[in-house]
Amino acid sequence: LLAEIAVLAMEGVTDAYHNEIGTHLRHSILSFSPEDPITIKDAADIEKAAIQYYEDDYQILAAVHTDEPHLHIHFVMNTTNYRDGSKYKGRKQDFYAFQQHLKSILKPYGLSVNLQP
């Protein structure tokens, strides 16, 4: 139910700013190795810290998945900025800056970044 509400909210922002053309959602996955010393609670804490990078400007939803031998986090972000309606550009420098943000979050856990765009 929460995912359905999030989708409706994201569609509402996209429609309000007339950004129906192009990519609407950005999906990425942060995966951990089965050997990584990480708990579900750790993954949830990492998830919350990770979305802080975008949450001031974009609607973003994240979920920890335990359906594989390794924990992973799915991120889904609306590409329409909810403050001004601008479209997320998805430039390489932003991807690398987000990776740096993740590195700083993961360092205390002794983990490295394995983000799939």
C-alpha cells in the first residue's frame, strides 16, 4: 500500500509540473555481498542515510530486500524536482557524488560501494 501511495504522489508531482515526457523514475540498487557483516537493521540505517542526499529536492523511496542470498536496497526516485519542477539531469558527476556520499555512510561498517545505476 505504501508503494502505491508513493507512486501516486510521484505521478502527481510529475503531472503538476507537466513533466510527462522522458524518464519519470530513476531506479538503482545498492547490493551487499553475502559475506558482508551487515544486519537488516544496518541496511535500514544505511537506506535512511542514503536517501538524505536527494530528499530535499526529489521524492525518493527506498526498501531493503532480503529475497536474495545478499541484502540489497532498492531506490526509486522521481526525476521531477518537487520544489521547482526541474528535471533531474542524471549527470555522471552527480552519480559519482552520490557514490561518495554512500562511501562515507558505508565506511563505519567496513563496506564498499556496489551501486548499480
